[in-house]
Amino acid sequence: MTIITAFAGIRTYVSEAQRSPEPEWGSLWVEHVIEPYWQYWGEGQLQAGRTRTLAERPVRDLAYLVAAVEALERSAVNEIAGTALRRANSLLPKEAPTVLYMDPLPPTNRSAAEGVIGACVGDNIQISINPFMDQDWFRWVPWVLAHEYHHAVWGYQYFVRRQQPPPDLLTALLIEGEADAFGRLVSEGPEPSWTRELSPEQERRQWQAMQPLLASRDPAVHQRFLFGDSRAGVPRSGYTIGYRIVQRYLERHPAQSVVDLLSMDAAAILTGSGYDGA
């Protein structure tokens, strides 16, 4: 396990950007924040191209970057992350070593109220943190890390070992539900907002809307339900429902753990859960 932070590169980027015209900040960001680290965590990994495109977008709020890096460096985030990854690995051993890359979350990204978001990049993990969104942001780090770690193991099992096609909607829901159940197991902390975003009525309506589409492999359908579509009045619902299905299954099968679900078919988990939208 290796932990890499972009903090030193960000300090250099800020220093150079303060002396340069703003149109040059994009190239400075790539030079100082992306290039020095990319070969260690992103290069050659699954979806590396998409990850690189997103990573190359520069953060232009220089004052925020300085304050965020200072706050993160004062914190015990490396120790928290290291402890969480070791626990994740003890519960769910992974064949390839994990590289964790950490950087500040752009202040414009408000997708998680907790201020901590993650991404699985093949065998590796990226975690981005805004230490000012939630004063207790550090308590969410183990959950997010475990979630992404589970994705890495699940992806290897599903695509490499089992040679499965791109997942259908039901499988996509349960990918997230299992990852969050593993996050709960590793962190032993409170549930984050994305696992409980729906009212009972919203949950019932969204499950009804999903049912005819559970076999769909259309990325647009997955995007709509996992991340929501404000224009169509669809709330972000896939994470909550996927988590509910998995939790219901584990409650009904107490002798099994979330790790046991890695080799199970999604339809069997749904059937075994007895989930009906409530």
C-alpha cells in the first residue's frame, strides 16, 4: 500500500499561478499537480483516459487550495487512510497492491455533503477532500476508501475472472450497495448522506420506475438513477436503493457477510433480500 498526496505539487502550482496569466494555469496544473504523480496511480489503469481528463481540470481558487492543503497537512488524514486501507485489505484481500492518491476536492464540487469523494482507478484509488464542508470530514474517509477499495476488488472479480459484460442496472445498483455495506463494515461509523437520500415515498416511486429497466445496460439509464436528473425530476436514488437491497439481504442472511456477495448473481441477491421498494 502506498499513499501519495498532491500537496507539494499544489503548493508549486499556486506559487507559479500567482505569477502567471490565468490562461496558463491549465498547463501549470498539469505540470505540477498531475505529471509528477500520474505514473504511480493512474497510468495504465482501467478508465485511465477518463480519469486523466477529469484530473486535468485546474482548480482556479488559489486561496482555497492554500487553505485546504494546510488543513489537510495538519490533519492525521494519512494515518486515518492507512488504517482504513489495512483493515479493508484484512477483510477483503486484494491481489494487486493499492496506491492511494489524495488531493483537495475542488470547492465547486458539492456532490457529497461530507466533503469527501472517491474514485476507483483500476487497482488504485483517488480520494478528494474539501476540509471546510464538514468539520468532521475525517470520519468519512474510511467509508469512502473502503467503498472504492471494494470497487477495485469487485471489478477484478467481475470483469477479469468472470469475463462478464458491462453490468445491467440491477448489478450497477448492487455494486454501489455492496461497496457501501463494505464501507460500513470497515468504518463502523455513521451512514453517509448518499445511503439515505430518499423519503419512503420517493424510494417507492423510484423503485417502481427502475423495475422495468433493471436489465438495461444503457449508461444513460444508469446515470439517471444513480446520480439523478434534475430536469426530469429524478432524484439521486441508486445508491440509497442499492444499499437498502444489500442491507436487507444481509439482515435476512446473518451467517453471510458483504464479502460473500462478491461471487453472487445480482438477481439472487435481490430475490434473497425480499426488497419491494420499502
